[in-house]
Amino acid sequence: MEHLEDIIGGKLLLKSIIDIENGSAPRIKQPKERPTVRARQIKASEYKEIIDWEEWEIERIWHLLRGTQNWLNVFDFSEIQGEVSKWRILHFEREEVLSSLKLGTAYQEEDTYFVYCRKGKIYMELSVDLVPRNNEEISAQVSSLM
């Protein structure tokens, strides 16, 4: 294993640590106003409309979704059986998307969940509660057990 002195920048790092320890490190006051622009906070009522599934590049959608994993109503989960309680964005793949598919709708193939956008699909992990949606479904399930 290399010693810290042998690593590029190691000598500067050690000098900084010694300067801090001795109280001789230069102090740089933080500005009162932020020097960088921050993204505005998006309201819950905007979640469904904020993403342009037709026009935005897949990377832009992926980055937005990675930072907003508590937006339960951003997707159309009508193709997923059960109640989605939580989701997490994984990775994306570029591919041709059939025009018959609804963009922004979550789909499932075996144990894999994903959503289509203009130039591919974004994979996700879902927590799904398999609850019957109404009394008729419960009756049908009970009848099938008898």
C-alpha cells in the first residue's frame, strides 16, 4: 500500500492538515447569497405534467426521476396489477419504441418493471401490494378457492 506522501496531492493534503492543526490555514468566508443557481421546487400538482415523454431525451427524464423518487403520481401504473406503494429508478437503455405503446406508463415483463419514453426504456424497482381492487374481485377469488 502506498504512503500518503507518495500519492499525487498527498503532500498538499498533509500540509493542509498540519496548517489546520496549527491554526495557520487560510479562512475563506462563505458568501451570504448562493453563488450557484438551484432548481425550483416542483409542486405535487405538477408531477404528471412536468415530464414531456414525447420530446425529452431519455437522459433528461432519467436524471429528473432519479432525484424525485417520492412522486407516486408521476407514472401511469394502470398496467401494473396491485397498488404501487414505492418505486426506485435503476438504469435506462436506448431502443426503438413502438408507437402503439403509451409513453410514461409503467409496464411489467416477468419480474422487471420499466417505463417507456421516446428513445428507450427506464427500468425501475417497484413495491407492489397485491390487493383486490373491489368486492367483486374478492368474491371471484373466494369462489375460485371452493
